[in-house]
Amino acid sequence: MENLTWVIGHKNPDTDSICSALAYAALKNEVTMEGFVAGRLGDVSPETQFVLDHFGVNAPELLADGKDKMLILVDHNEVAQSVDNLNEGVIKEIIDHHKIGDVQTKEPILFRNMPLGCTATIIYMNYLEYDVKPAPAIAGLLCSAILSDTLAFRSPTCTKMDKMAAEELAGIAGIEDIQAYAKDMFAAGSNLAEKTEKEIFYLDFKKFTAGNTTYGVGQVTSMNADELAALKGRMEKYMQDTFAEHEADMLFFMLTDILEEGSELLCVGEGAVETAKAAFHPESTDRVYLPGAVSRKKQIIPQLTEVLEAK
């Protein structure tokens, strides 16, 4: 087994997953003087690339296989979302803000799970506890992750701790106007016109299990309502045409309008529409539009899981 310890986020990585891995690897190297390296489990999204370019940081190295690797998981704790052959590696730590999943370890580990809007907030708390001031670039990554996961403090998952951390980190990073920076970041991530349906679908896609049902939920965010409307038909057709490839019983996809703070939920698979309607009781009978719903973690997954587990 190699001496390196890989700090990795989840598959189909978002900004929190990439930035938290980079920041936590940097902290561990500073306080332990040992070999920690950030890894990624998929392509970097346009939003995340904007952040990396803005602060002059290289993307983490791609890690394809967890076998015989020492691993720290950030921003996830479910086997389906993690590196291939996870159980053939050694998990040393987990830092996350999602529900407890199905990851098992061979021995006791540090498992820090907190109901906050972003894993990066927990990473910053680690910096404070070690009395280490993050470098400006690292502070910028962490601030960006918080803004991304909380939709610039609009998400119901956002806490006072997330906002306080983002504001402190913005000061270190030299971000003078948080909302203006967030707008630029979201705009970079919303440039979807030249992307294929597959690329858009996997920008932010996760699988979950509830009862005997495996279901996947993807999400794309935009500040352009017309862009989302044009995307609806394309994504519905893609989900229907490629349904069997995703190895799930149901597929859901959130078209989230950041400015309007709402999402249309596309549903594909036997019983998917009925499940969504039972979970959310939408006003319309021919579409599932969810005003106020912007968070998959808090406003979509618990509700779908409750309905599916009751079957």
C-alpha cells in the first residue's frame, strides 16, 4: 500500500467536493507533515473550473480505483457515490454534511458529520481548531464551495455558521463583493448551450437507495429561465432514451432557477411521476414544479425516500 493518503469527494464532483478535498489535503499536510493528496472521481464542472482558474489552483488528480489506497472521504459517505473498489482500500476519515449512508470501516475512524450547508464549512472549522489560517487561494476555494452549495445563502440548508465562514473566508481570499462573485461563478456554471445532454445530466448526479428502490437525482442550476425551459425537452428525451444505462429504477432531474428559487422536477421510470406527486403534491397535474425547492439534500431526497420506503 502506498504511503499517500488520498482525500476524495464523490463521483460527478461539484465545487464543494473538489474544493473541500483540496483544502483538507492542504491542512493535513501542514499540521502532520505527511503525504496527503487531493483526488477527484470525475471531470471538473465549468463552475468549479471557474473557481480553480480564479484562484490559480490546479484540479486534483483523477483517482480511478480505491484498491490498496488510504482514503479520506469528504462530502459523501455512500459506497455508490465513492471511488470504485472503495472497500478494498482503507478509509481513515470521513467529513460530510449529508445523511449517514452505507460506508463501513474496518476500524474506528474520525467521522465528522454536521447538518451544515456545505462540507467546506466543516473544513474551515478544522482550520480554526488547528489555529491555521488558510492561504488566500485555499480560502477562496472554501468560500466558493459554500456559495455554491448554499446558492449564495439562498438554500434552506444554509446556516449562520455557513454564512459566517463564507464571509470570513472572503476576507482572507480578497473577494470584495460576495454576491457579485457568486453571480459570476453561477454564470460560468450555467453556460449549458454547448454541452451534450449526457454532460449536463452528469454535472451533478447521485444515486440513492430507499427500500427496494434505487433512484438517481441530478440537478442543474441556472439564472436564466429561458435556458432551463429550452433544456427541459432535451433532458426528458435523454433520460427516456438512456434509462437502462443508469442502473436505477427511477430517475429524477431538477431544473433549478436560482433567481426564482424554484425547481421543475423531471421524472422518468415506472412509478416515478406518481412517487414525485405523492412526495411533493404539486399544484399542476401535468408537471412537477416545486416553488422554493432548490436543495436536493434537504427538499428532494428526504421526501422521495419517505414515500419509497413506505411502499
